[in-house]
Amino acid sequence: MTEPTINALISPEGSLEILSNHEVNLLKDRSEGGLYRLFRQCALAVLNTGVVTDNCHNLMEAHGDFDIRLIPQPRGLKLELINAPAHAFVDGEMLRAIREHLFSVLRDIVYTHSSPQFARILKSNEPADLTNMVFHILRNARVLQPGRQPDLIVCWGGHSISHDEYQYSKEVGHQLGLRELSICTGCGPGAMKGPMKGATIGHAKQRVKNGRYIGITEPGIIGAEAPNPIVNELVIMPDIEKRLEAFVRCGHGVIVFPGGVGTAEEILYLLGILLHPDNADLPFPVVFTGRPENAEYFEMIDKFIRNALGDDAASKYEIIIDDPVRVAQAMKNGMKDVEAFRRTMQDAYYFNWMLKIDPVFQLPFEPDHANMLALELHRDQPVHLIAANLRKAFSGIVAGNVKEGGVRKILEHGPFEISGDLTLIKPLEAMLEQFVAQNRMKLPGTSAYRPSYRIINTAG
């Protein structure tokens, strides 16, 4: 059955009401170097908030007749939507949250791609410049609030989780909200939505008027994980590396719920950074948590980490099973340590400048067949490089699973091939098999999972 659509003229909501002629021309440019295709893709994802899908390629194909146009006005601008999904409207009016998200997309795409300074940074990839770019994008989005004490808890976990796992993530969020902590996630469904939904109730009970539900995403993933409707601050980073850096720079602690390859990528990114000697004394509370039936899942994750990165990496997190109160208390206590440390070091509460991030975690990784096969998955390198290369392997699988460009590469050339030492590859293969068996690679009921990877030519 064809999905109902609607044509509409939309006024700005929340941010970016005026554009220069140069910015308008960039957004109208449908050539390879223009921004039209990128803007259309992100806008369509936002308009599909609440839709059960995790394949950006399929989403784009299903709405091939959707169009978005900029209409300059004497006092600003409007967006003309052609064949927009009707579920984004009620009685002919666009839902306010979706309208806010739509103009957040416009704000971040324009800001990132119209600045000559950012164009230079994206070409040079200088580490300090990349961090400054992350800072400026977050500041432009008004995420950074200098008058606020540390309270932002980053919650990671899968988009494809069971109902019971979702309920647990919601209860953890509720306990965080009762302690007046705010939530930052990847903005999508599942374990990204649950903590936000729970926190809204906790905040309501405590009469918190300024509760924050920040969603940080990037163009490649937003089509597979459209913003959930609770997100009240949406940020579109240019790529996955800057998205991950944004999480750890503006967040004050991390909670990890069960997830698949995307969650594994996030864990390896975080641990690879925390293992840097310069970060040894920097407080950054990390908790892995889930229901009783998730105990084996986290035992698997813990075993994989200890095998790949050593026991020191495992010392950077705490595993708490079936105890939302204890999880929230650990985060609340952690906020006191973060605040005391940053006050002593005269570091900002709103942006973690002191966190040392090795350039290997900042430089963009393009997941294609050649780069995936060339990954150095062996023991003869520093432990942080093992973490970095494993992170890239998981990032490539995520791209092949859900991102439009990655899905297209898999359709054209078959699965990505991954090779390396048996001591790293065999545990990796076993964990991926468990993710598949537990339906953590694909939303249940959407379609059968077809692996985007193949383990080959392992060597001891």
C-alpha cells in the first residue's frame, strides 16, 4: 500500500531563520559537490520519526518522489515539502518537534559546509582543528551551556532490542531523571529512546523545567535511526568520528545498554581513549548495565575486551546487572568527581578539553572493501591501535548494515572481507555471531539479516 503524502510550506522553528545567497545556492545545488542530496536525505529521515526502519538505502528508495525546496521570504525563509510523509503532520500541521528537528538539520548542514575554515579543517585533518570543529558545531547548536554543573549522561545501546530491554533502559532513565541528570544519546529508537522517556517522568516528579534530551547523529546513520520524538536538542555532526568525539567531549559519564556492532564500536572508541596515559587520572564514570538475562551478554563483551585490550581496559568500567537505582547513583556520584576535578584543573564543565584523543580516533575512516580488508587486526601494535582498528571494523559493519553508501557497496560488490590474527578474529567472529543470533543486527520483523561482512584468511 502506498504511504499517504502531503505537500506543505513550513516556517522555521527553533533555529536558523535566515540564509545567505551563497548558502541557499549550496542547498539548491544538486550536483556531486552540492548539498541538496545530503539535506534531502537528512530531512526525509527526520520526517520519518517513529517509523520502524533501520535501512537508509530502503528509506530513500521508498520516498523517491519526495522533494524539498527553499523558498526565500522578505523576512527569512520557508521550506516547501513535496510528497512528505503524512505521519509527520496532524490536521495538516507539521508536528512541532519534527519541525524543530528539520531546522536543526538545516542549521548544522549549512554551518558545517558553508564555512571556509571547516572546509580547510576537513582537508587537513589536524587533530586540534578537528576538536575545535566539534566544539564550534556544538556551540552553534547551543548544546554547550557554561552556567550548568556536570549532569549530562551519555546512553549508548542498540536500536534493535527486546521490549524488556527497552523497559529496563527506561527505568534507568527514570532513576537518572529523579536525580536531575540529563540524557544524551544517538537520538534513535530502542536504548537511545528508553532512557530519555524514563527521564521525562523523573524530571516531571522533580519539577525539573530544563531537562535536556540531546540527540547527536550524523548523515550516514540518521536515515536508519531517525530522531525519536523526545529529543529536544538535535545535532548533526559531519561524520561518525566527530559524532563520537562530541559524545565524550560534552558528556560527563557513559551508560552502555545491550546493543550490536554500533554499540561495540562506541565501547572500543571510548576505551581506546581512556587507555591513553594522559587520561589516567581523568574521572569519567562508565557503567555497563542490563537485565538479569543480559548478564551473559556483558560477560561476552567483558571477555572480548580483556582478550583484545587487556585487564586495564576492563578497569575503566563497572558492570551492574538489574539495578537501575545503583546505576543512577554511580552516575550521580561520578558527577561530583567530574565537577571537583574540573574545578581543580580549571577545565570547562561543558566541554572536556583535557581529554586526550589520539588522532587515530579522529581521522575519518571510509568503509569500503579495500579499507576493510586492509585493517591491521594483529597484536604487534600498541593497545590503543588495536582498539582503533577494531573500532573501524565495527564501523564498517554498521555502514554495510544500515548506511545508504555502505548498503550500496554491499549490494554491488558483496560483503566486506575482514582478516587478521586468530587471537583477535576468532573472538570477533564469535561475538558477531551472537549479535546475529540475538537479533541485534536488524530490527525484528523488518527483513532477514544478510551479513555485510565475511571473515577470511585468518592467520595465527
